Amino acid sequence: MPDPIESRMNFIIEQQAQFAVDIQLLKERQAENSRQIESNAGMIRQLVDVCLSLAHHGEKTDERIRALGEGVRELGEDLRALIDTVDKLVRRNGS
């Protein structure tokens, strides 16, 4: 007949061994998670840098488009003035 105290001791030893294995697995997973978090943080920093760069380029592009629009407006004014001048010359010479 097995000794109940010895059975309990064996059970406790087995449980302690399983607990030690589980703790080791948790430590390994925690280390992997820490590595993954650090990697993700690095990629997030790169993504933020890219977004800031794109925003900066977008602002520069907006400035260029505004300047181009202003140039087109000025060109239109100059063209209208030229057309008016040519029209006046044609009317004078045609009369």
C-alpha cells in the first residue's frame, strides 16, 4: 500500500517541476515579446519620420502650387494687356 505522505510529496515535486518549466517558458515568451516591442517601436519611429517628411514635402508642394497659380494669374493679366494693346493697334490701323 503506497504511503499517502510519499504520494503527496511526489505530487508536490511534480507540480513544482511543472511550475519551473512554465516559469521558464513565460520568461522566454517575455523576452521574445520585449524584442518584438523594441522592433515595433523602431518601426513606429521610422513611420513617424516618414510621415513628417511627407507632411513637409506636402507643404512645399502646396507652396509651389500657390506660386505657380500666382504666376499663371500674372501671365493672364499680361496676356490680357497684350491683347488689349494689339486690339487697339488693329482698330487704329483699320480705321
